[in-house]
Amino acid sequence: MLQNEGQIALVTGAGGGIGRAIAKKFAEFGASVIVADLNLAGAEETVTMLADPTGKAKHAALKMDVTSKANVQEGFAWVKENYGRLDLLMNNAGVSTMHHLVDLTEEEWDFNFNVNTKGMFLVTQ
């Protein structure tokens, strides 16, 4: 039996980069992976890369804006309807404007905070 066989995992920000790598690892360990990302095309591309070593996994792409409470709630309602439960959550969605603090605008601060902090709060809630 694989480490995560039969479990349902949701990874935010999994349309590329680190989130994609995390989703791949969960799939390699036997989990059904829900790839959540604001970029649905990226999420769908990740799903095509996921392994299914058990032959039972049910991977899916889900468009999710982690900064929107309503959108997050809709996403979890979809997960409940389609999977019945969630076993593993990886809050990976994150951004950085890559400016020094003294050069950061208030809008950039709000953007970073909303995705990196509020997003994690809403998804975990």
C-alpha cells in the first residue's frame, strides 16, 4: 500500500512550480489530487502530469481564487459533492512582487497579503 493511497488531497497554487511538484508527489504516493489554481489551464495541465499508481485515483483541476471567500466556499462545496471528503490540504498558493519593503506600494502589499495570508486563512477555514 502506498503512503497516501485512497486519500483525497487538495493543493492550492498547483498550476505550476512548487505546487505542481507537490501535486505530483501526492499522486505518486497514491492520493487522488485536486489541483486548485486561479489559472485553470495550468491546473488542467498539471492534472495531465499526475501519476495513478493504484489505478483508482481520481485527479481533477479546480479553478480557485484563494482571496475570495465565496469562491473558496464554492470550491469546497464542489470537493464535497465530487469526493465526499478531504484528507490532505496543502496551502501552497503564494505570490511575491519581489520589491524591497521601502519600494513596495500599498497595492502590492495588499496583493501579497491577500494571497499569502488571507488565502491560507480562507482555505484552511
